[in-house]
Amino acid sequence: MTGTVLDAVPYFDVADPNFSITSAAVHEARERSWYARTNYGLAVLRYDDVNRLLKHPRLRQGSVAWPAHNGVTEGPFARWWDSWILNKEGEEHHRLRRLMNPAFSPRLIGSLVPRFQALATELIDGFAEPDRCEFVSEFAEPYAARVIAILLGIPESEWPVIARESATLGLALGVTFRENLPKIEAALARLYAYADELIADRRRTPRDDFVTRLVNASRDTDKLSEQELRDGLLLLIFGGFDTTRNQLGLAMQTFIRHPDQWRLLAERPELGGKAVEEVMRVNPTVRWVTREAVEDFTYKDLDIAAGTTIHLWSESAGTDPRVFGEPSFDITAERKPHFGFGGGAHHCLGHFVARSDMSEALPLLARRLRDPRILDGAEWLPDSGNTGPVRLPIGFTPAS
């Protein structure tokens, strides 16, 4: 990690695998300046500035430039990335959101909650050892993948396909993107083939489920094109798995640091929803939200040129003492909104799914895994971009 001062403004090399976006150095920089310079552009560190710039009229969604930042400007992955609803603007973005939104019916998602609960219980019952587990492979990964299988209406036994290929695609969100590109594009091709089979099946045999609603997505005379349907379904498979798997691991890390809150969650499972929000405030898997300047403008004391990439650092904003006071983690507290699902027009389309499945899993884990602790052998993705555990061995006292 590097943290030097240039013209009194902090600088961070965020491409360094040893850099930590949640480090004391970043928090110290937040006290000196509302922003920092990085080798990817500007980084915004304070809550109020992140909140304003998320919705600033002279900024557009900026993650569209992420592949180019890593030297990837053509090929199947660059084309798929450009297709994301997240990377669209204006009427094109509104149109795709309008067409896809009905598939995320709260009624449909709510009806799946008992299955989420049963799944969490099944996985905990199936731990290979009674007092320890490798949390990623034994819980977070199968839970996230099987939730997607339940949502898509496919056999839960197919979860390893979703997990394996989505986890490989997730490498594109980290600083090792370029070196992993060949296997990322191979995983993309396999998931496209999987999505094509799923779409063809629902056209032959429609159901009252998520995929059928997406296949039939239309508004008046407007419909999703075939390519839009394929691209969108692939994004939903990948995004739904990757975010939930990583965030569950980060939740365990957070609660292990705050055992009193873990015990409280076990006693009061109705706090599951608030637990998810508090974890995502202080330890989000999405470490930054990206914007890009569409024209020159001045914000506060800073002239920002058109084309500048601006990363809004979600953990730094979510723990800003100007808004949240001294560092704390309290699942009963009323807080201002966090930025773990982005914000503004580009607020995550699948947030309700992620909130629902995690808010059911965490209280069940708290009741069954008492006094959890991290064992030797934990392995983590780099702490920038999107992050989470690769391996997370946990010891615990099983509930009697």
C-alpha cells in the first residue's frame, strides 16, 4: 500500500494487491481531505460528498470504463460489460429498468422466503464437522448459488455450475482482472450457453417464475431483444451469486469482531434485516461505486475534467465520523442509508433479493453457530473493487 501526499491531497495506488481500501491510512486521509487521488482517478472519502456525487447531473455511471482501465477494450467480455443495465444512461437505462423490474416482484421474492430458511438450515445441518466449517465452500457459496437456482426455477443440484462460473467471472471486478481474462471469457461463454438453454426451456414451457417474467418482459410495444435478454439474465445470475457469497463472508468477519451483536441477533431474529444494512454500511463487498464526468465542472474546491473517473468509496463513507460518530456496529441503531447497493438511478435492481436471502440466513447462523471465531487458513480477495473471503475457516460452539 502506498499513501503519499501530493499538493496536500492524499494519493493511493489502488492497483497494488497489498492496498487496503478500509485501512487506517484511508481513514486518516478522510480527516485531511474529502477526496484522494489514485492511479484510477479520484476517490471520494466522506459520506456527504459521496451522497451528492452519486446523483450529480454532470456525472454518469463510470464502471463502463473499468475494462479499459485494465487494458481490455475488445472481445466478448468487453462487449458483455458494455451491455450491462448498470452501464447504460438516460432513456436506454430507463427502458431496460422498466422492462426488467416486474421480474423482481416483491410478492414473488417474498414467497421464496421459507425456502431460503430451509436451505440455510439444511446447509448448517450438513457441515462436515459439528464445531467448525469452511464457511465459503460449506455455506456462503452453496447458499448464494442455490438461492439463484430457486429464483430461476432450476434444479438446486445445478448450483455448482452457477457457483463455479460466476466466481470466475467475479475475478473481473478485482485488480487482477487482466491476468485472469482468458478464464473469465471461458466462464462467460459457458454461462451464455446455460442462459440460452434456460430461455429456450421457458419459451417451450412457461411458468409463474422469474425467468418466464423476464422472457415475457414487455411494456406496450417494447420488448427486450434476444441479446438484451441473454445479457440481462447472465448479469442477474452472476451479480446475485457473487454479491451474496462475498457479503455473507464479510458479515461473519464483522460479527466475529462484535460477538455481543451476534448474540443479540440470535436472541432477536427479527433484526436480520437491520443486521444486513449495518454489515453493508461498515463492511460492504462493493468497496467503491464508480462515476465518470461527462463535462468539465467544479465541485467544492476541485476542477474536474470531462472523462475523469471518480470512485465513491462506500466503506469510507459508511464509517465517516461526521455522520456516524465514533466507530460502532449496532444492529438496533437507526442509520442514514449506506451505499452498498449504489444509489440514484443506478441503485441495484436486485437489492430486494439480496436483502431477503441474507436477512434470513444471518439469524439462523447466529442461533446455530455460537461464539464463532476465524481459524488459521483464511484467504481473502484484494481489499479494493469487490472483495470477500476465498476461504474462511470458522470454529464455533454448536447450539445444543
